[in-house]
Amino acid sequence: MKSELNYEVIGQQIAKARRERHYTQEDLCYECECSKAHLSHIERGKTKLSLTALVTIANVLNVGTDFLLYNNLKTSTQIIYGDVLEEFKDCTPYEMTAMLEQVKLTKKSLRNAPKTDKGEDDI
């Protein structure tokens, strides 16, 4: 089964990790020995990055490649759980209850929606 990588999502994850570590694009470019234009294209999903570049960026940002690949992996569920927990972390009990109700409604709606060409794991 051949699957295409979503380079836009990979780029978004790289930018997210970079910002969380308070790195500028220039900082990351220096550490990865790449040009700012190339990194900008990677972060916007406008270019395909090599496996070497992916691993170098992951190492510099101290994140796993699974974090950077995010929804490109079937095992990305654990990362999504972490993202959900992060959103709930600073909520009041009222906000948590309201958000949980929205999650339940969304889940029900998605499960009752007509099936599309997308697979169950596609987002």
C-alpha cells in the first residue's frame, strides 16, 4: 500500500516544535546547516524534505520523527491524545465540561456522517 506524505503537516509540526523551543528560523537553519529559504519552504510544505533533513531537524529540536510526521503515521493517535490533553490542561471545570460535550457531539456526528473515499485513519 503506497501512501503520500503530507508535507504541509510535517512543516507545520516543524514550525510548532521550533516555536515551542523559542528558536527562530535563523537559529534552526544555523543548527541544521540549511538556508532560511529552504527551511521556510519546508515549514510551508512547499518542498519535500529528505530523510536526512527530517532526522537532523528532529535531533536539533529534540523531538521524535513521529512527532514531525504526525498524521502521516497510523500510530499518531498517541500524539493526538497529547494534543487533546494539552488543550484541556488550563481549562476551568466549566470549560472542560463544555468542551467534552462538544467532543461527544462531534464524535457522534462523524460516526453518523456518510462514508467518504478517505480511510478510517485519514484526517
